[in-house]
Amino acid sequence: MEFEGRIAVVTGGASGIGAACVRELEQRGATAVSWDVGGEPNIACDVSDPASIDAALRETIDRFGQPSILVASAGVGGPVAPIHEFPVDGWDRVVSVNLRGVFLSIRAVAASMVEAGLDGALVAISSVNGRIADPGQVAYSSTKAALYHLCRVAALDLGRYGIRVNGIGPGPTSTPMLRTLVETEGYVDEVKSVTPLGRLGTPELVAQSVANVIASDWITGQEIMVDGGSSLATARGAKRIAKMIEMERPR
């Protein structure tokens, strides 16, 4: 798929992975329109609110044109607590943004594309946590896992209109959401030690993968890990990788 002349909506596009996707899509020739609740987006939008999405879509069409690309990147981390202590309002907030928000975004943009007779590509930013589990992350991990199946069903529903839908699963990535962990002593070294490619992800690396999937006309309904291989091994296997790397270092 060519990007030139396409209008792309990027939710959560004012920072982190979303902002990197805006830059990448524009470099490839698309007009990228950022929706966000904070920062300096092109259009203010709360993806958990259908009225806000409808208003943002109308404004996008009026100011920029009909979108035929969507990157649903808006998301929140939420509380970290064991399930028996996890706050219900924290669960509701994470679900409302990470799952409901993606559903509402895909629903609105896809409906406008079908009405306009446009093909295109929709990408949901999930997480490696949608495939593997971390303690204390019941809401975040559950919503990210659900996104993959949402993409599969959407791909089946929308394929006959020439609309492809895929999920991208970043591994640990240096974004504002992860800033506290990244600044924690030893965290980056630990990630590197259990990642086959040996480094922390960046928003630019994820954005590159998003654009590549959008460009590929024969990929739909897939979950694609963009994590340097960190999801390839179990926790036990990851420790073995770290040990092997340590053994191979020059003395």
C-alpha cells in the first residue's frame, strides 16, 4: 500500500509510540493526524468516549480529509497490584482506554472508510504483555491480550472491504509510560540480558514496524511481536539466555 495521499489517524499521537508513528507515517508520505487527551495533538480526543471520537473524526475529515489508516496507540498502564487487591476503578479505567478505546476508534474509522468506499489498514498497539504475564498487571495484560482477538474478528469483518487489521506487540520500550522503570537501577540491564537482540526498544523501532505492516498488502488479522525477541523464551529460558550472554562476554 502506498502512503502518499493517505490520511492517517494516530490515537495517543502526542507522545511516545504514537508520536513516533506520526513522524514515521509523515516521512512515508501520509498526512498523519494525532488525537490525544494531553500534549499538543492536532485534535483533542478521549478515546474512551464515543462522542469525543465522533467529534474528532468529523473534525479530521473537515480539516484533513477522509482517513484510511488508523494507528490505535492510546493506552494507559494503570495500577500495579495483585489481583485480590486490584482496585475496581483502576480496572475500569484501563479497560475503558486500552480496550474500549481501541474498539471505538476502529469502529468509527472503519465505518467512515466503508461509507467512503476506501480500502486501508488499521493497527492496534498492544503489548508483549498480551502474550506473556507479569505479576500485578491483571488489567493491563488482560486488555492487551484482548486486543489481539479484537483485531482477528475485525480483520474477518472488514476484509471484504479491503481493510486490513493487525495488532503490534511492543516489548519493553523507552516511553513516558515506562520512564519510572527505565530510570530504576538495573532495569535496562535486566531487559537487555533476557532479550536476544540485547537492547531496550525505542518508539522509532516500533513505529517502523507499524508502518511496515501497514504497507504490506497481504497481512491481516495477525499479532506481530516487536520486542527484540524477548517473548520467545519462558522466564526460565530467559535466565538461561542471560547466563549464556554472561559466559560469552570477554574476560
